[in-house]
Amino acid sequence: MELRGKKVIALGERDGVPGPAVAECARRAGAEVVLTLTACFV
Amino acid sequence: MGLEDQAAVKRVADEHGSGVVVLLGTPDAESTQTLAQTVVVGDPSYAGPLAGVPLGLPVLHVFEVRDQVPVDVYEAQVGLMEMSLDRDAILAGLREARRVAAT
């Protein structure tokens, strides 16, 4: 799926790729980031 | 997913409608399946604001969009984690979540 022009919820995770890093990838792929979260599974 | 996070996802999905895509940065198959299920068919624990709320949002993992991101950005933001995590298992978990959502 092409991200360009899409609205993206960046749902990162503390033990994986954090939300801000996911969001930066989405942004640089041409998407608009509408929410950034970093979940934490324990 | 925490209750506050579920509430935030629901609010944003309601505001922006069906054009929203969820991009995951989960570290294993289990968390990938759980988060994907939560934003597609609803909270599997039936505890949060997304319980019984099938948002039906398209879900991708950040590993799947590598080709759409400038190489230097991807390497800086994701490269190290992609090397240390089990990429195949994560993407298999996402495929399974999509299969379950489609049935």
C-alpha cells in the first residue's frame, strides 16, 4: 500500500520501533501523521 | 493497547474517517497480531474503548514500507531494530491477523 497522501496513525512500541521513528518514516514517505503512540507491553 | 491509547485511536479514526492507515512498529508476532486485531476488529480483551468497535483500519508494519522511505531515514529510524528483530515472524503475525480479520 502506498502511504503518500494517506493519514497515518503511527503505533510504535517501546521494545520495537518507537512511535516517533515510525512517524518519521510515514512522514518521509509522504503521509500525514495524525497520531503518534508508543505502546508498552509488559 | 492501553485504555488511553485506545481512546486516542478511536477519536482520531472518528475524526478522519476511513482514509486512516495504521503503521506498526511492533517487535514480535504476538504484539503485532494483538495491535492489528485491536484496530481492525476491536479490543480482544474487551476492556477498552475499542471493545466491540471494528474500526476496520488498514494495518501495515513499518518493515513493509521500507521502499517508500528515503534510505538514510529508514536506516536511521528503523535499520538497527530491523536487524535485531525477527522480521519474518512479525510479518507472519500480521498476515495471520489479516487472515482472521477477513473471515
